[in-house]
Amino acid sequence: MTLFDSQSFAKDVLKLVTGTTFAQIIIVLSSPVLTRLYGPEAFGLLAIFTSIMGIIGIIACVRYELAIMLPDDDREAANLLGICLLCAVMVSILTIPIFYFGGDFLISLLQAPDLAPYLIIIPLFVFVNGVFLSLNYWNSRTKLFGRLSIANIISSVTGTGVKLGAGLAGYTTGGSLIGANLIGSSVSTAVLGGQIWRDDRVLLRESISWKKMLEGLKRYKKFPLIDSGSALLNTLSWHLPTFILAAFFSPVIVGYYSLGFMVLQLPMTLIGGSISQVFFQQASVEYRSGDLASFVETISEVLLKVGLLPMLIVGIVGPDIFSVVFGSAWEEAGLYAQILSFWTIIWFLYAPLSTIYVVLEKQSFGLIFSGFNFITRIISLFVGGMMGSVVIALGLLSFSGILIYGIFFVMLVGMAGMPRKNIIRVIGKSFGITIPAIVILIFAKLLALNSIIILVLSCLIFIAYYLYVVLADPNIKKFIPFSFNLK
């Protein structure tokens, strides 16, 4: 089976993209209001809290959730789901004494005294995150991606509604943002769990047993032994900027960084994350059929053509866009996004394909990558912090990211069998079609045009570019709703 013969891959991605897009539209439309209700310090507190939770949450299931995708037998996969849910309970319980006894030290280290009242609810966040991870991978295995779209939309509506309601009522603190995130995550997890129980409860009841779960623990022991370390390092490296910027500077700086990075994440959230979700499932099939290399090449080209232009726009005119959309107080967030944008191009390409090493069961690759990524990030941020410059810290972070992600991307697709000359061809072709947009935006900056004019110009370029790539590339066209009917 090849990637686009039956259009099934594109249909699955579109089901996720549709739900994710609606969810993100709600967030995007509400962001200009939220940034005028809540200050940078509130967003900074949310970012610090989310980073702490995210580091623990990534190993809530000790990485057994990845194994759910691999067995041919659904009954074996069901027992892996049971293992994941049990791990989520155990890990969340184990975190309680960590924050009860170590909370004061953590707050002092991060210079965030306002965080103190909220540390005790991190175990609850970890549990909800672990359950959602488990259900998410089971849902990907069953290929009922519409269920996840519904859960994403409900999470966005609920979380955003609570943030806006609290802000308009005058509760414009980081605690309000934290509480809204917990409510949104809990509701979406309950919705996804309810749908899975409705459709799959007979299989789950008949399949799950203590004996089979014990067999699954042994069969897939590489995931907790090797991949959990890799995932922990990788996640910690993602959240290092939040912690180090808080320690060297302040939660306000963290707030600027978090908004800038959130905007850079939009292409990944809208497209890359959905492709990643479906890619893992489909890559397992393509590997068994011997078509993994061509599959990876096609997806690489789609990712570059879809994700490249937004990053380049932010990289050239980021501060202008932020000052108009989010308010003049957030122009510095635009500067941070501008610095990081060129690295996020490589990240957007690498991240959805990163499960290749899982499919090939070469977990050591992920561990080595995470180790190099962690070391280079911590050095970059500490050098900038010691020099007292946020700009230097983020500049070094961006440079090291381009270097590490670039090297490991070439290694990763090489493992899948994609020739290097094909990598160069795909990258060159994708960058080539963005040259007119780059030239126009650079001239706009050189002419010192008004920020509103630059924003309007960027939007027009954005629309024209995507109309062109959709019409010119048949692979991308298959991700557009009018190309086919969803079932």
C-alpha cells in the first residue's frame, strides 16, 4: 500500500485537522482578548505550572502508550491500554509527596511565589494527562479520529470559556488560567473516554486480564527502560526555557516567551500534530509492506510546504504582527518569536516523523537525540542567562536547535531509507516557492511600513501562497475537505 492510493491517510489527517482547526480557531480568536485581560505575569505563571506538569505528565504511562499501536492483535493492545491506565494512577500518586515536601524549594528556585497554592493540584493534572494519553493512542489504533476531534473542540470551548469568564469577572490571575486548563483537559478526557467505552467496551472487558497485562509489561519493556528516559529528557529540554528564564529573569519574561512560542506552535498544532498522530499508525503499516521510504518522502514535502511560510512570516515581521494582534504591550513576545522561528521550521519537519525510530524499535536513537538536545539547550540558555540577555539566550537556543534537529532529521529519514539527494530536492523545492513572499516582506520592512499595513500584507501573502500550493500540489489537495467526503 502506498500513501495516497486510497486517500485513507489524508482522510484520517483531515478528520483530526478539522477538529483541531475548530479548536484552534476558538483559541486564536480569543487570544487578542485574553492578552488584554491577563498580563504577561499571568501567562508566565501558567507557563511555569504547565512546564512542571508536562515533564511529569510525559511519563505518566511510562511510555507504554506508544506500544498500543504495535501489536497485530487488538486484544494484546487492549491489555497495553490497561497497563497505561494503571501506570497513570500510580505515577500521579507518587507525585503527591514530591510537591508536598519539595514545593518550597521549587518555588524559591523559579522565583514564582504565586505558584505555591497550585502545586498540590499537579498530581491531578498528571492523572488526567495520563488517562488522555492512553485513550488517545488507543483511539489512533482504532482509526476513529473523529472522536478525538470532538474531544479537542470540547476542550477548547470549555477552557477558553472559563478563561474569558474569569477574566471578564475580574479574576485576571495565573490561577484562573491554570484552573481553566484543568477543566478543559478533564472534560475532553471524559468525552473521549465515554466514546471509547461506548464503542469498545465489549472488546476491553473480554480482553484485559492481569496475566496478559503482565505479558505486555515484559514484551514491551524497552519503552519504560529506554524510551521513558528519552521522553523525559526531550520534554525537559522543551521546558528548559521556561525554568531558566524564570530563574534568571522573571515570570513576566516567561509570559512573553510563552505567547511567542504558542504562536509558533500553531502550524504544528493545526497540521503537524494531526499528521504525526496518523503518521505513527500508517508508518507501522508501510514499514511492514516495505514502502516506508517513499511514504516518509511524501510526508516530508507536505510538511515543508504547509509549515514553512508561517514560520518565515514570523521570522521577518513577527514584532509588527504581535503588536497589532495582541496589543503593543506584547511586541517583545513578537521579538522572541522572531528569534525562534527559523529553528521551529526544522522542528516542524522533524517532530511528526520522529516516531520512525519507534516503528523500527530503535529507542536508543531517541535517547541519544534527547541527550544532545538537552545538553545544547541548557548550555545555550545558561550562557544567555549569565550574560543577562534574553535575546542572546534565545538566539543561542535557536541556533543549537537548527543544528541538532537538522543533523538528526537527516539521520532519521536515512533510517527509513530516504536518500540524501531526495532530502535536498524536497527542501530546495519547498523553499523555492516561498521566495516571492520573502522578498515582498523584506521590502516592506525596509520601507518601514506601518505595522497594520504589514499585517494586512502578510495575510494576503498567506492566502495567496496556500491557494497556490493547494492547486499545484495534488498531495496537499487531498487534505482539503472538498476533495472527498468523510465517513
